[in-house]
Amino acid sequence: MSHPTTASNQSETLRKLLDQGAGREEIAVLMNELSPGERVDQALSITGGRVAKLFRAVEGGPQLTLQHFVPDDVATSRTVIFEGRNSLPMFTRFQKRFARLESGQLIGYNHQTMAFATGPGFFVVKEGRPDASLLKELYLDYTDVPKEVPSGWPRFHPNAAGLSLLVYANMKDYMRQVATNVYIGAAYKRGKGQNQYFILARQGD
């Protein structure tokens, strides 16, 4: 469902700001003035090369924590859904679904139309380190294994088996904040950037 933009933002869109070379603070102001539904719409309007451009534009923002994806007041094993779009030419829409386990481990998987072939792509969310040799941001670690899988989720499938090997094996997605409940990521494999980017916007508030 599409949501109309607020009156103060009818002439301003995330795409327009990116094309004008706006920085992260200007982008955050625009996005944070919108309702949660409008933020989802604006985030999903970004496609192709603009997704990579947005990742670069928001560099230097606040360090993310696990609570940005699943707040402490969310019940254990409850699924938190983020709508997503990637920079690929096909199969661009997906969801990343997150949950915090009893152990405190924060995990997730990819909900998308090709999951029957590629697998669900399970990952463990890990906070970034200031002394990291690569990027310092929080990341989604596809090389680690969830301690358990919540009820209602797909059965666990290793990322190093079948077609999952080509898609998810050896991958880490490094995340930056765009605005409240809106994040952008870049995929790396074995420490090498894959020139693949994606944007996430949380459903609801």
C-alpha cells in the first residue's frame, strides 16, 4: 500500500535528495518527519545505483546496536520484519526477519521468492568494533550459526550447502543507519566488497 507524503515533504523525496548529493543529516531529517509507512515507501523507492549512493551518503552516522533491529521491549523469539530492496537488476524485493533468542543472540533470515532454491540465508547479528580491520559497523554474519530457530521460521539450512553456497556463504552485511528504523547495508565476502547493497525499513512503528 502506498502512503501519501506529508504536506511539508511533497517536493522532497529520498531519491531527489540523493540526486542532489545530500548528506546523512539532511536525509535523516526528511525521513524522520514521515510516518512509519511513508518511511517504508520512501526507502523502497530507492533502486539500482542509488542504493549504493545512499550507503556512501550516510557514512559516519551513529554506531548501531542490536536494539536498533530488535528493541529490548520486544518479546523473546517474536519476529520483527523489515521490508527490503537490493541494488540487483532482478529479484530486488525481500524481507529480513529478526528475532532475539532466550540466550540473547540476535538472529535473522531472508524471506524472499527464491528461498526455495537459495535457502533462507540465516545470519547472526553482531555489533561492530571500533578496532575492526574492515568496516566498523554492526554486521549480519552469515558465517555464524543460530543457536536455535524460532517457531514458525523455516527449518535451518546451512549457508555452505547447495545453492546457498553461491549466495550466502562467507558473507557479512555491514549496516548503517539512514533514519529511525531505516538501515542500509553492503555485502562483503571474505573481506571483499561485492558491490551489492540493500535498504531495510521496519514494518509498523
